[in-house]
Amino acid sequence: MLNNGFDKCDGEPTLHIKEREGKILIVILYVDDLIFIGSDDFLIANFKQVMKSEFEMTDLGLLRYFLGIEVKQTENGIFISQAKYVAKFLERFKM
């Protein structure tokens, strides 16, 4: 990540940020999972191309689930929840 112009966040070792000319790309790398968000389509496309050329990578499309958190992306924003986790927990304890 550092070789590709990203800065590593001091407070969160999985978080990398690239800022160029008012545009930003944020990447979270956790074990073998990678999620990213950006303000520029070119930055995003270029990042995907670089990662695919350096690593064996599969693009799964829009994020739906990550580390137990459900993610829903709509025109009104990005919403996260742990509804499935809570439902399993309640079922387990017959609540």
C-alpha cells in the first residue's frame, strides 16, 4: 500500500488513505479482505487495476457484509447494522 502512494493511519493499522488534488481513496485491509471507498471513479478503477496486477483478487462488487456487519448502500446513503447477529443471539437464548 505504501508503495502505491497510500498513507497508513497511525490509530488504525488496517486503514490506508490516499489523497490527491482534493480526491480521496480509503482502503481497509483485514487479513485477506479488502474494502475501499473513494470520491473519484478514476482513482477507484486505477486502484482495482493495480491490485489485480499485483495480487490474485476477485471483485465481489458492492459491499454487502464485512466482519459481521451488514451493509446496505442506497441513493440516500450507506447503512450498517448487525440485525442478523442480533437475531441469532436472541434465538440462541430463546428470546
